[in-house]
Amino acid sequence: MLTPASPAGPPRLSAAEFAALYARVRRRAGTLPGAPQRGALEDITPRHVLAAAAEVRSGRTVTMAAQVETERGPDDPEPCEHVMTGAVRGGIESTGLQFATDRFAMNVHGDADSHVDALCHVIYDGTLYGGVDANSVTASGATALSIEVARDGIVGRGVLLDIPRLRGVPWLEPGDHVTVDDLTAAERAQHVRVNEGDLLFVRVGHRRRRAELGAWHAADLRAGLHPSAVEFLRDRRVAVLGSDGNHDTAPSSTEGVDFPVHVLAIHAMGLHLLDYLQFEDLVAVCEEEGRWSFLCVIAPLRLPEATGSPVNPIAVF
């Protein structure tokens, strides 16, 4: 039976305190009238991409995605369905040409599979990011702010901040919070700084804990960012945020809002969030390379009017 961690950390936020925080971090839409709103992706300029390319020195590549789950578990009640079709259905012939084919069906948003949240994913007080009417999300799909916003890919300088490494533990326990002080201390410890337009990845150790202790009902108990840590993202003008959890601590630290970081990051700031990545492979390469920054390439699927996409971010050293 899991119980939430009780670290000495930041206090719970009242509804009024959360509203004030939302107002402080809110991004004003910067696109021309009628142009697609890309949120914080607008902060990744060609200059940033060219600078990120200079991170490539050894040519090593490493995935930040977990394997897609096909077995039901406490954190994945609706796993991906993988069905073989084609030749195996009618039998393999000993001569001639046949094709092995298959079909996948999956719940993009959940507590197990690596995915990216589109800007239409969070509906808050009847609107989407930038004040877009939430009725633009219809029964047939999202007609605004879908994952198609990122159709040309997301390429930039990635930075991994490893909070368990900072604290000298294998993972943060469910219910624990990552604070602004944690993020700035991790920068110092890892000799790296998060800059404008960067793709920030924050490790809480969720994947390692799951691998070593088994899956649990992560919807109820998770480590994540304290909502106040979002001010770090605003101050540094981070363009994308990724985690090996889903960013939000559970139980929530905010009165009346179960996913305050999702509301602040997506709805207020226009950040695409990457949930439930895995960083164990990346940590090993960062240690070997002696650095925690890299070129990062993210290519969401072109799913028309979708609220997100399965994703396999690649770090290039």
C-alpha cells in the first residue's frame, strides 16, 4: 500500500494563490491575427536550432521514450492493442510473396505510455490556451491547437535536470515535489544552465521506481513539480517541458485543481508537455559524455485534429 511522501517542502496553494500564480506566468499570444497559435514553440527560432546543432559532438543517439505497453496494469487499464494482420491471418505460404502487417490502437493520454500533449489538451474555465473557445474541441476532433501545430517537428537544445541524482536517491517518492530550488540546485550540480528556447526535461525517477518495484495506481500517487516551480519555466522562457512522470504531483497541492502544472504549463504558458518519458538510458549517456545538454529531436505523428501523439524524443550528443 503506497502512501504519499511528506517532505518538508512548499505549502499547498489556495484557490486565490493559484489564480495569482496563473496570472504571473500567463503568456500573451504572440501570433498575427488568424495565424496558428504555436504557444511557446514560437521561442524556438532558427538561431536556437542552429545553436542546438552545435551540441552534436560524438554522434551518439539515445531514446527518451518508454516501450509502448500492451499489458493491462494498475496504471494502464486500457493498454495499447496490437493485432497482427496480413499473412499471419491466413497462414504463411512456402512460396510467393506475402506481407506481415499489423494494427495498433491506443489511448494517447494515460499514466504509462510516452506521449506529447497538444495545446488543446487542457480545457480550463471553458477555454483553451490563448483564450480559444473550448467548443473548438468537438466530437470529431480538435479544430484548433491540435498536435498539428507541431507538424514540422520540435528541434532544439535539450537539458536534463536529474532531481533524484541531486538528492542522492534513486527516485522521488510519490507525493514529493520538485521546487524551484531543486531546479536551480540541479543546474549547479550538473554544470548546466537552462536558457531561452530550451527543451527542459525533469527526471523524478518514476520509470526507475516502476521498473524496480512494479506499477502502481499513478493516477492517485505521483511525484512531480510543485506549481510554484512553473515560475522557473517562465523566467527561463522554456519552450517545451518533459518528464518521466506527468509533471503533476498527486495528491494535488492546489485547492480545487487536480492538475495545476498542466493548467499552468499548457493553458497559461502554451507549453507542449511530454509525459511519462524514460530517462534511464539518457542519464547513462549524459554521465559518460560528461554533460547534460544535447540536441533534441521530437517528431509527433501527424494525427489530424488530435489532442496529442505517441512520441519518441531522440537526444543527439
